[in-house]
Amino acid sequence: MEKAKILIVGAGPVGCVLAERCANELLVPVQLIDKRSHIAGNCFDRQHESGVLIHQYGPHYFRTNDESLVHYLSQFTEWIPGNYFVTSFYNGQYFPFPINLLTLAQFFGKESLTPEEAELLLEEKREKIENPKNSEEFVLSRVGREMYEAFYLGYTVKQWDMHPKELSTSVCGRIPIRLNTDCRYVDHAFQLTPKDGFTAMFTKMTTHPLIDIQLNTDYKTITEKPAILIYTGPIDEYFNFCYGKLAWRSLSFDFKEYSEEFRQPNVQINYSNDFDYTRTVEIKHVTKQEHPHTVISYEYPQAEGDPYYPIPTNENHELYLKYKALADKETAENNVYFCGRLAEYKYFNTDEVIVNALHTFESIKKKHGN
């Protein structure tokens, strides 16, 4: 490995983690490229023109139950506590979301609910569907039609441009129903955010004499074949769309500055049945930045643009499996490793994708290390 060259396509979280590991553990030169003008991928944060730090590609709420992951990342950042509270706007009111005891009491006009009372209420409201086959059936079987139409239906249609009947149960199945008063967006043991931002963390991670970063670079322009290629881009693009294109949902963002310290009561507000956008995000609630102004991002799902979310239908899954078979062959025969959301056509949270990158590195180290 002493003379080997590793090319990593994509300088997002996966590419940065693998570059750091290969440089520090394998002690080989790494070329890290990205077609964008920055590192950190969709975790990229930057100073808005107002001076407020914003998440350019939507909010990233780092959370994990893996203490070893926090220990690893702590080499590259200090942390501040996460402040991840989401509400859903419906019928002129803001409801805690995901659904918990407070949501249920507010929605159904109760002063309060015990877990036992909430369970009885849900049992009365939910539809008796033993084996849900899609997202609509899944939600109806958990909370019933009223809350489904209030919080899920419109949001899902806007987000995916598809009816929940057409989407797998995993789409809405990621959202918990809590029989307690925990209003946090997630319930992981570690809910943190990098003190100076994600871009600063990944910059420190990749500041190494063996890591050469080239931005605004298409990997197809690289003519020298590396000993190892780590590819984090769209898997169908790597194989020149030989089986056809995988379907993705994209996003666009509208950032608006306001001359006030905070405009929203919490970081994220979901809009299921109002407006064209799905959510508004005021990331200052998370970054704890002190600034007299604030910036709200308005998020609009769309069909065209950079790929963000794989569309979880059976047809897309079957198409991905055909590409995965080609990818497995490339790994075995040509030392090409596919890792990340785009390369694996799978929705990963930030912690999950970093853990996945660390596992990929262990595979590389086992095969190519000393």
C-alpha cells in the first residue's frame, strides 16, 4: 500500500471520513474530489449574507446512540447540545411532532392524557389493518384517519409527489408515536451539533498532508486509474444508466432574512396542508448563534435537481438491486467501493452514513492494509 493512490469521488461526510481514515490509518496518499465547490456534501453550512450561519441543503440534526462515534468525531470538533424540537402546523395551531401525549391531548381537545388513556384513544381511532402494505395503511393502523389527514397525507404528497398508497411503509414508519410528553424530534442518547458547524468539522477532518482535495472536479476527467476507487456518487450514473435511471426527489430552498433575533418558536415547523413548501427551518435554534437577525429556510420538494431522497417503491428497489450486482462485481474485481446514500440508494441519517463509511474503511483495511 505504500505507493498506492486512493481516489475518493465525493467530499461529503462519507468521502471525508474515508479520506481521513485512509490517510491516518493506511498512510497512503488520497485524492478527494467533488463536483461542487465545497466539501461536507449536504451537511455544508455557511455564513448567510446577513452573517447568520445556515444549513445550505436543509437541516442536519446529528444524533446517535453510539458513544464510540461521538468519541471519533470529537477529534475534529467540540460539541454543543442539540435542540431539536419540531412542530406541525394544522388548523391554525402548532402541535408537537412526532405525536406524543401532548399532541394527542391538544388535537382531541383533552386537558391531559395518561399513557393508558392515550392507548385507549388510539385504539378507538386507528383502523384495523393487520398487515399494512403501504404508508397510508401503516399510519391509519397506528393513529387513524383524522391525524393521518392532519399531519401525514398532505406532507407526504408534497414531499414525494406521490400518494402514501404508492409508498412503502418505511416512509412514514420512521416517525415514532410516543406515549409520553417527550417533545424532542428524536430520542437518541446523544443529540449534539458541532460547535463551529459541520463544514468546520469536516475541514479539520480532511486537513492532512496525504489528502489532496480538488473541488469543481468531475471524476470522469480523472485519467489516472487509482489502486482503489471509493465512489459516493449515484450508482446508476457510475454504470452509465445501463439499466435506466433511479428515481430521486430533489429540493430547493428559499432563504429569507428577518430583522429579529428569532421568528419561530422552534427550529422546524412542518406544513402538511398549507403553502407549497413542506417545512420552514430556523437553524439558529440549534447553532445557538447570537445575532440580532435570523434566517428562515423554506423548503420546496421538486422532481428535478440534485438527488436528495431515494423514492422507496418496489420498482425502484428492484432496479437498484440490478445495479448493486454490478457494484459487487466491481468491488471484487476492480477494488471499487460504493458507499453512501447516492451509491447505495438508501436514506441515511448523518450518524448512520458516517458509521457506514467507517465499516467500509474496515473492509478496505482488511483487504489492502498491511
